[in-house]
Amino acid sequence: TAALNGPDLPEWVAPLGLIVPGQLLTEALARRLGIDPDAPRGLNKVTQTD
């Protein structure tokens, strides 16, 4: 069991205060697992101009 501590906010607005810490946690976990969060599998970042 794990918990992500966030700012002391009312319950109805607390998810907004956890967005950035949640993203940082996800990035750290991906890097620890050897996954590049800037190049996810199955996503091609290609811009084509005509």
C-alpha cells in the first residue's frame, strides 16, 4: 500500500493539488523501470508538412 501525500486542501479540490506530484511519481517510476517517458511504446511523434 502506498500513499501520495499532497497539500492540505478540501476534498473536492484535492485531486487538482495531486496532478503534478502524480505526474512526477509516474515519471520517476517509468525511469526506474527503464522506460523512456518521452518516447512511449506505440506512439510515433511525427509532424508532416506538405
